[in-house]
Amino acid sequence: MNAETIKQTVSKRKEQIFATFGHLHANPEVSWKEVETTAYLAERARALGLQVTTFDDCTGLVATWGEGKPVIGLRTDIDALWQEVDGTWRANHSCGHDAHMTLVLEAIETLKEAGFQPAGTLKILFQPAEEKGDGALKLIEKGMVDDIDYLFGVHLRPIQEMKAGNAGPAIYNGAALFLEGEISGVAAHGARPHLGINVIEVAAAIVNGLGSIHTNPVVPATAKMTMLKAGGDNYNIIPDRATFALDLRAQTNQVMDELLEKIKRMVAGVEAIFDTKITLRAGSRMVAAEVNEEAKALMEQAILDILGEEGLRPAPVSPGAEDFHFYTVERPQIKATMLALGCDLGPGLHHPQMSFTRESLLDGVGILAQVVVRAFEKAAK
Ligand SMILES: [Zn+2]
Ligand SMILES: [Zn+2]
């Protein structure tokens, strides 16, 4: 199958592609509640003759086309955000997951229509709850990705990063981690501070400690206190209990581990200095991208095939987080990358009025269909 056939089929399907997007865009559902979305996707996949697996305990589905090895995977997230749009709180597809579903579904439609037959299995992950950060982990836990050789995802890029007509072969998302802490001090009268342990002074020492933690400066990383609650209505009491939260970011998983280690050591030091008790609990964590070079090269080739030399851009580095990367961190044998699709998206991802150029959907459908063709060719060698 050559790229010309894919491109022609995509342009023939233009109106259907816009219609698929129109339906998904008009019917947003939030994380873990994508019930109608799951039903719609299952129906479309069955109509294409795919084998569909749905789950009793959660939304989302996995569809397969063909059988045996190799297994090439396509992944889309399916959830929307809950936010205020024009004065009304509602589910809203402001992260473009409606576009991602359209791209993956229509890439399959395009391949079918173009007469493609997978020499192995094409597996499509319609993953719930990306915005909650635990949707990918759920599919991993269910054993849905164990047999996947190559996995391709996609995310629309904001206009500041990439313009319409351009695409990149990977997205280098960073890692994020929240730490929740509690400090237990000793209460005392404001006139006799020497008899107490002031938790606000302990928290201040932690904030200062963060300032002297250093990781390799060529890898962006930050750690800061983003919440602190201590003291009450009586200003003459030395407070004995504080809760706080730290927000940690790092561009690689290795630096995140290092940052976390150094923070734990610093907090233990503060604990000793003040002779107090500080507990630290890890909250939700997002891992940084682990991009496979082979998968990235296949995506690069697919972009060249569909958009030409002028459409290929370097893979963007993004401070944002994405739960796609759990697939490769938890199952390192999977060779994965994400397509970064330029589409003149503004004002920004998660903005209630987010919009983008519809025509870019055609680029994305073509690239995803083409990367599937390329991956099967590569695996056959
Ligand atoms: Zn998002
Ligand atoms: Zn997203």
C-alpha cells in the first residue's frame, strides 16, 4: 500500500471524517463516565468487522483487526474535561480527545477502504480517563497491552508549539508528582515560643531547603510548595499542626527520581533540626515520555510520506503531562511514540474556548494510517 492511495482515500473521506468529529465533539463525557462514547466507538468498530472487547467495571474498549504477531497498536484517549463554558458548567472536549478518537477511528476506516489487510494484528486502544491519569494504568492492569510490539498515540499541539500542516514524530512530555505532607509540632502561648515547636517555621525551612536542591541543570526540573495550611483564628498560639503540598516537575523520569530522593533527605534533615515529625505521602504521579527511536523513525517517515519535507518538524518538548507514557514505563518492551499534530490550536489546551483547524484532521488520519502500514512493513523484515 503506498502513501498516495492513503492520501486519496483520506481526501475522499473528508466529509465523513468531519462528521465523525462533529458527533464526538457534540457528545463529550468526563473521565470514567464515557458511557455513550464507548457505545458509539464499539458500534463503529463492530461495523468495520473488528473484534471488540469492552469491560464490566469501566468505560473504554479495545478493538482488534487481524490476528497473530506482530501486534501494532494505535491509542486514543476518549475523555473530556469538566469546566465552565460560557457561564455553564459542563463536559467539554478542550484537550482534543474528540479529535484523537476521530483520527484513530478514521485511520482504520481509511485503511479498510483502501483495501489494507494487516499481516498480523492491529490493536486499537480506546483509553478512558487520560485526564485523571489512571486510564492507561487500568488497561495495563487488564493485560491489554502485553502483546503489543509498536504503539502509536497522538496529541494535538497548541499553535505556539506547532502550526497547521506541520507534525512531529514524538512528544517529550515531562514527569509530574505531587507530595502531600503533614508537620506535627508543639503548641505554646505566643509569649513563650521557646516552649513550643512552630510548624510554620518548620514549613519555612522546607521551602528554603527546596531552594538548595539541585539536579542536572540541562534537564528542566522544579519543586515548589503549592499549599500550606497552619494556624487558626487565635494569633497568640504557636501552631502545632500544618499540612502542605509540593509540586514536582522533571523532564525525565531519572531526574524525577533524583529530585524525590533529595527532597526526602532534606525533609528528614529539617525533621531532625526541629525535633519534630514530618510525614510525606506521594500523591498522583505522571511519568515522562520514554520515546522509542525505532517507533519515532517510523512516525517520521509517515509524516514525510503524507506531509512532505516541509511538514516535518522536530519532536516538541512539553512541560505538560500525559498518561500514554505509563505504557512504556510499565511495559518497556513496547516500542512507542506519539504523533505531535499541528492544527493552529488556540487559545490553548484545556481552555474552554479551545478550537483548531478542522482540515488538520485529514493530515492526522493520513499519518496514522501510514504509520500502521510502515510498522507492519518494518515488522515483516
Ligand atoms: Zn488534557
Ligand atoms: Zn489530552
